[in-house]
Amino acid sequence: MEFLVQAAPQPAEKRNRGLVKSVLQTRAKVRLESMAPFRNSTVDGSVRPASPSWLRRLGGRFLPDRHAHHHPSIIPAVFEGQVLAGRYELVERIGAGGMGEVWCATDKELRRAVAVKRATTGDTDQLRREARIGAGMQHPNVVTVFDVIPDGNDRLLVMEYFPAPNLAEILNNEGTLPPRRAAEIGAQIASALAAMHAKGIVHRDITPGNVLVAGNGTAKLTDLGIAIWRDLTLTGIDRVGGTRGFVAPEVTKGRVATSASDIFALGATLFATVEGTPYQPPGTPRRAGRLAPVLSAMLEQDPAKRPTAEQARRMLHRTSGRPRRITALGAAVTVAVAMLGATVWQLWPASSGSPEHPVQALAPPNFRSVMGDPRTADPCALTDPGTLARFGQPQLDSDYDNGYLNQCDVLVRLSEDKKDEADVRIALEPPEPNTPAAPSSEPPPVRFEPQDLNQGECRRTIRLSDTFRVVITAKHNDDRPADLCAMTDALTAGATRVLERGEVPRRAHPIDAASVFRLSTCALLDGSETAAAIDGATPPEQGFGDWKCRWGSKTDGRSASISFGRSRPLYSRDGDQIRLRGRETWVQADGHGAGTCVAQIVYRSITDLKDRSELEVVIVEVRGGAGEQLCQPATRLADAAAARLPR
């Protein structure tokens, strides 16, 4: 921001006094305006901390000058109105800390407001380093360094004057920020880090005090004093640079800070911004909402598992983004996306289809599929058991339960007790009905849904631009208390890192040509057969990979479904054994809970990855009523399906 003065002829001394007065008045006005958006920041779920003592303990440079702990100056003090280096007239001190102080000053030659930083300890090496690194950085989210000049025995760092509070001031005065606002700020700082890391620069001190936020939403990263070039010899430089509470764990152990360390520090800063307390592992976000899985990814203890700055920027940007607007126009629904214009496509073409019987959505011109062919997508490739190691002993079990090919489980032993076990599952799910595909300008477009904790299960949903979903759930197998939502966030973070690379990975081994999973469930039953089983049957709803098909009822709560699965060998406990079309079938009332009847048709015997005997089965279920009464229509549907199975 520049403060220009009318070039009316008047004495130089009078002009400078007028400029100083203008700068002071403008700075006070700008700071008041820049704080205005945060005065009601406790609305929409944010919480005002009762006593932000942790902010005060961080040190003076993170709070306004009145909070600073002033060290005895080794070099002479300066005062308002003093001119340094024959050019910079000091207006007001705007910050101070253990290493130096920052003044708002008037550049008498260019007649603009600048920030002047000077050392107060006599050690100017850090200023030289900050100037050298800052001179190589020109980015809209980094405070610009203009010059470093000598002034006697002193050195001055001349920087862009950006009149805005830092995050520590906002947290100290106004309380925490809503997750979406924090994500907007984080995306800008991640963009700055991406530019720094591309030049081989590591900041090493990302904290709330070093992030400035203006009233218009612009965020800037400042204080490059302890930043380093990656190839710089660290002789004479503190290897464990940074601020306690925001330093990556590998740095506290004496390892050299890397770009991954900056990502951890940014994650810790955003954690404090939404939670109101510093991050302490294994801290779990409680107020972060849809930002929680992004924070979990950035705060990974293993630096190799953290996203890059560019990946973090995309994740934060999407978390802060507004949902697409969908407008109904008569019988057609159009979705407009503003990208140098408007790309419009129809969900229901006017010539055919209707909201009751929708046809497949038309993809926009720049559509990119993230899921790819559902039958070759591998859910286990999105599952990283290591992300759950902090909760207990994780073990991947891709053949768990009924072995549905669209899901993968991690069993986490939480203690020595064998029954103290959590099941964290990733499932690939089809699009919800009438959901339009979205354009993809940068892969892979994902959107997080709010967490849902219900009946002892925590659920997190990632929505992909091609309308498919990745659903992560966690439950305790013995219904004991456990931090289930933290587990879903951890696994979500790992899945997101994989999705950031592009398409969902493919299966290492294709599905056997003789497998039942090569067939189509919806093709095994026709409309007349389902109509005979349930009154007012709706059109079929196709499941993921066409491995499940479901029919509802327009008149009552009854429904029918057919699906493919894998099962351990079946016994009398699995129901009554009968034969349908020459195939063994097991029929059980209340097999999937009260008010259900389940018929399992054995398709073939196989051996799983652990060399155990398994069955591929066709599962027919009818629900909605007394279980015994439902077994007759369930058996009729199973018989019709068995008749269409290949021999």
C-alpha cells in the first residue's frame, strides 16, 4: 500500500511532517478496518478462548508491541521522527521482540510508507540473511523486501508496509476463526511456501505471529530471519530454529528443517487458529469440521507422509471453496461454472428422461474422471495403515467380513485386550442419484463432507468431481469408547494424499474371469419379478461397479436388493439350506437384523489371499416387515436370480 502526497510547492520539512501525519492517521484507520471482519469471529462455530496465555508465552514478536518483552538494547535506541540512513523517517514502532524491532517509516525519496526492521542486539547477521532470502522472493503472499542498507554500525531491512494484524493478535483479541476462514488463510500461505520451496528456501518459523491478515482477506507471510537455503551450510545457524509448539518433531530431534517441516508448522498454526490451543501430538481437531482431515495430513509425524506445499494449497483451497450453485430450469437442471465464462451442461436432457427417471449426467467439456473404471479401482490403494499407528497396532485386512470388492478395512488393536479393536473402513461408493459431474481444472477435485458420529460409528465422506464417493467409517468392534473420528480423519488424510496424485489406483491383479464380480446384479432380476416381491417397486438403483442393485417401494417401507460378496463357508447358523436351480442356498430370517430376510446363493468356491477357503455368493435381501414373512418373496427373487446365473 502506498501513501501518495500532493506535489504542491511547500518546504520539504513541512511536506515530510504532513506525510508523517498522513501515515499515522491512515495506519490507525487501516488497522481498525482490518480488524473489523474478525470482531464477530466467534459466530459460525468459532470459540473465543477464555485466557489466551499460550499466545503471550510465545514471545513478544507475536503480539502487538505493548505485549513485547523488551531486552536491553545493545545499540542506541531510536525515536519517532529520527531519520535513518539519511532517508527513512521513523513514524511509529509497530513491533518488537528479542532480536529486533520494526518501525513504520516514511521513505523521503519515494514518498511512501515502508516498514524498517533493525536489530537491537548488535547482531545483524540475521537481517543480512533475511534480506538475501527476501530479495529472491516476489510473491503476493510474502511481505516484499525492498533493500538492506547500512546506517553507521547498524543495518536496516526495508520492507513492504502491510498494515494488518497478525493471526496471534486476532486470536488474542477476538478468538478463534471458523474452519473455512482458516482454510482461506492457509491456502494463501501454502501458496507462498510452494514458491519458496521451489527456490530451495525453507522458512523454518511459520507461526500465528508471522502470518499477517488484512481486512480484505489477503494473507502474507513475514519474518524470513531464520529461513535457510536448502544447500546452505548450517555452520553458525541454529539447527533447531523456530518457535516452540510450531516446530516439526523431526526438527526437535536435531534433524535439519526441510520443506516438510514448514508444512507441519503451517498445520500447527491452522490448528491453533481453529482450536484456540497449540497443537500437541497426538492432538485431535475438535472444531475443525471439514478442515480436520487436511490438518491431520499436514501434522503427520512422519515428514514423508505430509503433503507438499502445492498439495496442501489445493486441499485448503477446496476446503474453503463455496459449493457449486445448481439452478432448476423447468424439466432440465443446468449447472453453470464460471471459468473465463460459463460452461453449461444438462443433467436431464429435455428430449428424454425426467427427475423421476434420470439419465446419466452429461459430463462438461473439461471433465476428468477420478474414479476411472469402478471395477478396476482398488480401495486398498487408498488405505495407509501407518496413518493409524498412533492409535494402536493397525493391520490391513482386505478380505475382512463379506469381502465386498469396493471396500478395504484396517483393524486397529487399541490395547493388549484382543476385544479392544476398532475397524476403520474405506469404501468406494457410487454417485448419489441426480448428482451432476463437475469440471476439473486441477486434479483431483475432492470435497469433504462434515463428520457424522452416529450410533457408535464415525463417518467421513470425500466427494469426487465425477460424483463418486469415498466413504471412511470407524467403529469399535466391541462398542467400547474410542476416538473414532480421529481415526477417520487420519485415514481420510492418507486417502487424500493418494487422490492428489490423480486417478484412484488400479487393482494389482484383475478380477478373475470366472468370478461372480464379472456379472451385473441389475441384470439378474427384471421389473416384473421385483414388482411381485414389493408393491410399487421403484426403478433400480445401481451400486458401485454394478455389484449391488436395489429397489424401493413407492407405497410402503419395503425394499429388495441383490449384491455380490465373499463369505466364509456357510453352516446351519447361517439359515436353512435349500437348493435353487441346482445351487446351494441359505435362507435366514432376520439375517441382516430385525425385519429382514436374506438368501445367499453359492456361486463358486475360491481361496483367498491368505490361503483360506471362501465362497463367492449372490446375496438377495428383502427388508421392511416381519422377517419370517419376508422369506417367501426373498426366496422367489433368489430363485429368479439363480436361473440367470451362468453354469
